[in-house]
Amino acid sequence: MPAPQDGPWLDDAAGRLIRPYTVSNGRTRPTATLDLLSQVMATGQPPQTHLGPEHSQALGLCEGPTSVAEIAAHLRLPAVVTKVLLSDLVDCGAVTARAPRFHHTPTDRSLLEAVLDGLRRRL
């Protein structure tokens, strides 16, 4: 087996070798209130505690305001696991999160299409 790398362990045939919920230590409830469209951004402060490699990857994706959905897609983790990781980063002061701002209704079709188009361009 190859040496561990900074990213998730992957096998071409089997896929991810570490189950997603081990990344969050089995936790399924984030401590911060985050939704898929919440904007997360790094504060520039280093985390106050030692965090895992997935936390570091998530933090690296937060240089500018980024949605929870985008971060989950880049990490290739379920949204709930990503929310747990991001809430850890919020709790230690490494990132801030704000609720999405809607100009009309939260299910505005043009907003959802813009999010989908953005995800397609980045992936």
C-alpha cells in the first residue's frame, strides 16, 4: 500500500478507503448552524487546537467566501460530515460562517441554478 498522503486515501477500484464518518469521529451533528448555502470564510487565525487533515483541506478552501455545498463537493464528503468539520473550524475561530442572504425567497430558481452552475464550473 502506498504511503499516506495529505488527501483522503483513495483506491482506483475501491474508492475512499476511510469511511466518511470516521473523519468526523462519528459525529453527525454540527455545533454551528450551517446550511448548504451558508458562506464560510477563513479568519486568518490559526486553529487553537490540533485538527485532522480534512480540517486543513476544508480551511484551505475557505480563503474567500465559499458555500458549504462547494466545500463538500471539493472534499468529496457528505454534506453533514462537511458541516461537522466546518463547525469545528468555527468553534476554534479559524473560520466564520454567515447565513445565506436571499433577495427573494430561499427557493428562488435563479439562485439555485447559479449555485449549480458554479459547482459544475469548479468540478
